[in-house]
Amino acid sequence: MKPYKMLIDGAWVEARDGGTFTSINPATGEDWAEIPEATADDVDCAVRAADRAFREGPWAQMNATQRGHCLRRLADLLAAQSETLGEIETRDTGKLFAETRWQAKYISEFYHFFAGAADKIHGETLPIDKPDMFVFTNREPLGVIAAVVPWNSQLFLAAVKIGPALAAGNTVVMKASEHAPAALLEFGNLIAQAGIPDGVVNIVTGHGDPCGKVLT
């Protein structure tokens, strides 16, 4: 049994009450990984960490170009770990290794796209008929983004949520599927390596109630 922990505020932690559940290898029908079962308090801790990271610290001070650099490094790390992540996803979901071994390299292209989009966030400004008035559009990040993904293709589905959220300057609390969370937790190891500050991306694991219910 491989033990996993959740990523909250840059630290790998167990559930506060010590609760866990197991993940099954569908090829053998056997339990192969032990996963933390997040409580409502764990989710609250993750959201508060994301809120602090949004309002304080290095992420709040980064400009769009710097955020893009972080996403670009994340993309490169993801591509380099493609085969390792593929092995984990195959063990956890039963997807063919012939597909998963190259999948992360493909997914990395999405992070490269959003890295390039980070400093190109703009919007049209309608002309105004009043004299001596300057009209402009100022885009601001929303804050903490809650993201929930299903068990199939978690790395891809996470990319299309995490990528645009970080490019725009938000922070994220991601709930991995309870049916196959291992690949997303392994991906979490790349967050700090990419230079993304603590608390910007948090990954919690648990069931729809209470974990998903509290988060949403």
C-alpha cells in the first residue's frame, strides 16, 4: 500500500482526523494506495491557505509575465515526468499505458498556452459619447477558485482549470476524484518545483460529502 497525503499551503498533510480510504487497482481488484479522507476542516484550511496566498506573499506581488514563467516551468516539468505519471494513472484508473505514457506531454502544451496567455488578458472598451472622459477596462483576478474533477483524465481536466486560473492571478483548491486521485497527487509534487508559491495550488482528497459539498 502506497500512502499519499494532501497538498495544503505547500505542505503534504494527512486528514485532521486521520481518516483515510483506499484506491483500487482495477487490473487486479486490489487496494494499492491509501488516500486521506478530507474533513470539512481540511477543506476550510485549504481555502484559507489559498485566500492568504491570493492576498499576501509572493503570488500577490507577481505580475502577469512572472505568472507565465511559473506555468511554463510547470509545463516543462510535466512533460519530463510523463512516463512516471502515466504509470501511476494506469495503475489507478486502468487506462492503457500506451495512452497514458505520453499523455502528460500533450497536457503540458495546455500549460504552455496559458503561460503565453497570462500577459495577454485584455478586453474591449466601448467608446463613450461624453467629452473629457477616459474609459478603460481593468481585468482583476477573482480570488480562490474551487475546482472539482472526475476520475477519468484528471491531469488533463485539472490543466484546463488550473492553467487559466493561475494565468489570471487566482489561486486554486482542487478536489481530486475519490475513485483515482493518485495521479493528481503525484502532479502536486511539481507545483513547488515550478516556483509556484505555497498555498497557490491546493489539492484535497475525499468524497462528495463532506469534501466536495463544503468546497463548492
